[in-house]
Amino acid sequence: MSATLYDKIGGQPTIEKVVDDLHKRILADGSVNQFFAKTDMAKQRGHFIAFLSQLLEGPKQYAGRPMDKTHAGMSVQPQHFDAVAKHLSEAMATIGVAADDISAAIARVSNVKGAILNK
């Protein structure tokens, strides 16, 4: 049996480091940080770690709302999604995730783009 993408990138410890780096990047980016202005980032961290872990074939521990409901009324546009995806890619690269695994992870994240954009 082949390793899951979650296992290939280093599992939970790597996901946690990636999410921490991602949040720093998002909060420093004036094009997207307004979406997180009233967000409890500690709670968001837990949700995003669980969501990303599950999306990458790790433990199914995400218990948050569906992406369309979470992002309803936020007016997230394609350029906002793309900026966060770029930050995610850069965070993964910084942590040392292999380029092929980053591409595979971003492809999986892109599968939820329509729900996040409510389209």
C-alpha cells in the first residue's frame, strides 16, 4: 500500500508547522487578512489543521462546517483564494515539503475552490 500524501509530507507535525507559517503569511497580506480580522486564530488553527489533514488523506478529524457554509457571505473572490493557495504553497516549501507533494496538495485544495467561492 502506498503512503498517503499526509504521510509523505510528514503527517501532523508538518501540517501544524505549515498552518502556523500559513497564518503568519495570511495575516501579513493586506489582500486577504481582512477575512480573518474577527477570527479566533487559535480556533482557526485547529480547524485548518484538521481540515488540511483530512484533505491530504490523513485522519478524518475535521468537524467544522462545510466550506460553502463557512465562507457564505464573505465575498471571497478567485484572487483571494489564489493568494491563500500561494501562501500555502510557500509555507509548505519553507517547511521542506517536496515540490511534487506541494503540487498534489494544492490540487486537492483547489478541489474545494468552488465551495469556498460559493460558486
